Amino acid sequence: MNWLNSLLFGTGVPHSIFILTVAIAVGISLSHHLKFKGITLGITWILFCAIAMSHFGMHLDPVVETFAKDFGLILFVYSIGLQVGPSFFSSFGKGGIKLNLLAASIVLLGCVTAYVIHLLAGEDIATMTGVLFGAVTNTPGLGAAQQAFTDITGNANPNIASGYAMAYPLGVVGIITVILAMRWFFKIKLEKEEARVAAESEVQKEIEYIDILLTNPQVEGAYIRELSQLCHMNLIVSRLVRPDGEDELPDVDTILHVGDRIRVVVDKENEKSILLLGMETTLPIDHKAQAHLVSRHVVVTKAELNGKRIGDLNVRTAYHVSITRIRRAGIELLATRDLYLQLGDRITVVGEERAVDRVEKLFGNSTQRLDIPNLASIFLGLALGVAAGVLPIALPGLAQPFKLGIAGGSLVIAILMSCFGPKMHIVTYTTSSANLMIREIGIAMFLAAVGFGAGKTFIPTLLDGGYMWIGYGVIITLVPLLLVGIVARLWLKIDYFTLMGLIAGSTTDPPALAYATTVSSTNDRAAVAYSTVYPLTMFLRVLTGQLMILLFL
């Protein structure tokens, strides 16, 4: 049985891979089966399994441990960047600025709270940084902090992972507790809140289109493409009815006249501005004329269209169809001529059925093509992320140059590539399932490696006063969320469902989001708020994880 003893307690690569994979398998199994009232620690069970195995004498080869931790981290963070990248910049529009400012305030207050505890309790800043990210259940921040500490000192600090592990369980519970406390403190009745939200939704509903009777003399003889300049906004004219009743499917070169009626697809925020063209009206519906028109959703699946501008395709002239909207990463965009297409875009096309059939072939609309992973762009992004992470950046006030670190560099590059890569004809699209697979493999490797590294000193540290870190974590969890939550509710009048999504998103905590979505079945405001603040929050967590170490170590 020497082979078994060597496999469990030996050295070398086979031993390391074996115990690493065992810790991951057991941890994931526990995450599926150990729940309390629907709440679970999720994949973090891998960390605790690795700590336990390490405590009983199972250790990774140092080289394997370092590789698993660093490579797992960049896989995890890069996949997150690909996921949030397409909506990163658009999340600041349509009311998102207010929510993102609140989320940024929560991040900042968490750092301030951790620093104050560091000063008052005398705990070293590295430990408090680990406690901070355990309290807000943010693993990328933990990775960034560990990397920054290693870059500065040349050594790893197991207390960072130990602090994270001790604060994490009550961090999960504490976030949901804050959500429940807000409901009790403000005496929120869910039925009344749902009714109020429903009423607001009717008023604030996004306008899909508006019908305009052209009365402004400036539109006489103007081309449709000139309307955007005239109104200083992006718009799409999807239908035109002449004064004599003739119904047209217009293109950018169609000439307009006073008395024409047009159907304009426009963002809600531009509703009033579009009335500069004329007065709101109702287009006469010629059912006979419209019977041959269809509306269809078409998916861009041809790689050669990645990075192409809609205007360059001339679909209106060549096919006599109208593209009204594009849905990308959950965000609806106006199909303007200058909009760059990305693989996976879902396009709304209106026109004659045969013409729409031809356009469907133009864009591909074959989801099977999207299943093929674009590994070249993924590994290119990983390489650029590592390069960006180690690039020294001189900042005034810092003793040594600032580095994004492999976590921060990978996140920044992933966001930039997913946003702007198509403009350079780089295919960055990855299916949700493929992205999830990469992300879960990465985080599993990282947590297991961190657990094995921290396990040797975890129990002694806990008995030697480390239990105090649990209390510090509770404070870091509760104080920022309660303060910002009260401000959001009392002064900014944010509804309870949006507030729940804000709290869950600002802590990047899926269990809290899962709970929030069960509170109401009539609206998705919690999920919308979560997705709005998640990209910026994730970026700030990674950044502050490094800054806490660089500034105060």
C-alpha cells in the first residue's frame, strides 16, 4: 500500500494533481448538498476542503501550487472580463450612473472600514485585506491582493487566505441579513412595493417606437440620414407613409417632405427631442400593404462580419429590409450605421419575407457556428493580460511602480478586447457555457491551491486569536451595506427590489442575488440592478485589492 500512501502524502506532480483534483471534486459536491434554508457557501467549499487536507499532511508541490493558483486566477478573471465587457461601458447609461456610484461607495467604505480596524486593532494590513474580501465574498480581490503582496515581498502570506476563509461564511449570511434588515427597518410591504414598481414601469417603459407627423419646415427635402444630425441623436426610421397614403420601407437616401408620417425607433431618453420634427400621431395601418412584411430575429454567426459596420453592408439598399435593433450581452442597441457588429449579436430585421430570408443567409443565423470556441483570441488575451499585469506604472506617492498584477491586467484586457476587439476584427465571442466552464475551472484551481497553501497555519492561527477576524469580517460586511442602503432608500427613493440587486451586485454575491430573485415574481429589477453594477464592482474589487497592499503595507 506504499503507492497509496505516496499518492496521498508523497511529493511530485502526480501526487499534487491527485490531491488538487480530489479537493475540487469533494468541495463541489459539498456545495451541492450542504445548504441551510437555500443558502450555500457554493464553490468556496473547495477552499475549506483544501485547508482540511493540508492540515492533515497533504501538501502540493510548490511549483504546482504556484502554477495552479496563478493560472487558475487569470482564467477566472479573464472569463469574467469577457462576460461583463460588452455591457461594461453601457452600464453607465440609462440610470446606471446612480447605481454604480452607490456600488462604488460600498466598495470604498469597505476598504475604509478594514483600514480603520487595522489601525484600532493592530492587525496587519495584509490580514485585514484577506478579511475584507472574505466579508464581501469576492475571490478575484483576494487573488489580486495575494499577487500584490508576493510582488512586493517575494513571499506569500498565508494569513491573507486564512482571513478570507474565516470571514467568508458569515459574509454570505451577513449580506442576506442586510437585505432582510432593510425590509424590516423601512417596514416594506412587498405587495405595495410591487404595485408601486408596476406603476412606475408603465410610466418609464422603454419606447420601442414613436410615430411622428412631420411639420418642421427643416425636414422638407431632407434625407433620412440627416435626421440624426438635425435632432442630435441616434434614431432609426423603420416606416414611412406619404400624405397620399403610400406606405414605404425607407432607407437612408429616402427624401422626406412635410406631411409625411414616420415611425422612429429611439431611446426613451430622446422621446421629447424627437418631437422637434413634428407632432406625435398614429400611423394609418394598411393591413393589405403590411401583410407581406415580417419581423425576425437573426443572429450574427459569420466570422467575416465581426467588426463590420452596419452601414457598410448596405442591407437597406441591397435587400430592402430594415434593421431596427441589436441585442448584445443583454443590452438593446439602436442599429445605427456606425455600429460595429459582433459575433453573437441578435438583430431584429423587418421586411418582405423573401428579403429577410436572404438577409438571414448574409448574417449566418447558424448557432452551431457559435459553439466552436475561438481559442486563439482567448490565449492571445491571456498573454496580453499577463503582459499588462507585469507592466510597471510609476505613480506619484508610491515607493515603487504600480502594477495591475496578473488579475487586474487580465480583467482590463478582457474588458477591452470584448468591447473593442471586433473593431479590429478579433473574434472575442464565447458561448455562455464555454465561458462558464473556463471560469469554474479557473476558480476551482485557484481556491484549491490557496487552501493548500493556507492549511498548514490555519488552525494554529485560528486558536491564536484568528477567531477575532470573524468579528472584523461581520463589521466590514454590515457597515458599508447598511449606510449606503439607508441613503439609497431614504434620499434617493430606490425601490426595494433594485436595492436588493444593488446590495448583491456590489458584493458580487450570487447567493444574495438568488435570494433576491425569489422575493418577487412580478419584476426583474433585482437582476437588472445586479448586472448594472457588477462589471464596475468587479473591476474596483480587483483594483482595491492591490492598492490596499501597495499603499498601506
